[in-house]
Amino acid sequence: MNEVTFYGVAPGNLPIEDIDWHYRGEYIRTRSRRRPGDFDVEPEWATEAASDENRKIAAPDPSSKTGQTIRVLGYSQAVNRVLVVILRPKNLPDVDGSWWGVNAWAASSTAMRRYQE
């Protein structure tokens, strides 16, 4: 059986060492302006969740149109929540641990159950 990989790396082995929120940090901080009732996410919380040792990674992100992003479910102690974090490698086709932060939001109850499995 063929194992799914992301640019040749198994999802569980993807290095996440650095996340750059330069372009999208303000976007995730202001989610509630675009979607009233949404949870605003600080980039530091999203980075903490993506760095969680118990994180779950879907690679590529099942909702990605390009196939160039991953979806990470992780826990942020700073905000006491499970977050969904979308990342894109900075140096495609290399997956070297450096990522662009694309989006982040509070996990739904379904995503939280998946994280807890």
C-alpha cells in the first residue's frame, strides 16, 4: 500500500521549526471582524499549537486547492484551546522546517475529537 507523503515526507515526520506570520498574522488576529463570533488567534498561539508534540498533521491539507499546504491540529496552552493551523513550506519543493503561516482558527468539536484520538 502506498503511504501518502508531502513532497516526499510522511506527515508524521514533517519538521516544523519556524513559522513566519509576517503576511497573515493580522489576518488571523482579526477573524471576528470578518466572521462575527469567530475566535481571534494570536500568531504565537498558532505557532505553539503547530509545535505541540501531540499534534495531528493532514498533509496535504484536504481543503487545499493547490496541494501545497498542510493542516495541523494542536493544543495551545497559552489560550487553552485546540487550534487548526494551515502552513505552507517556505522553500518548496524542500520541506526543511521553515513555513509560512497561512491561517488559524479554533478547532470545531469534530476536530477536537480527532486531536484527542
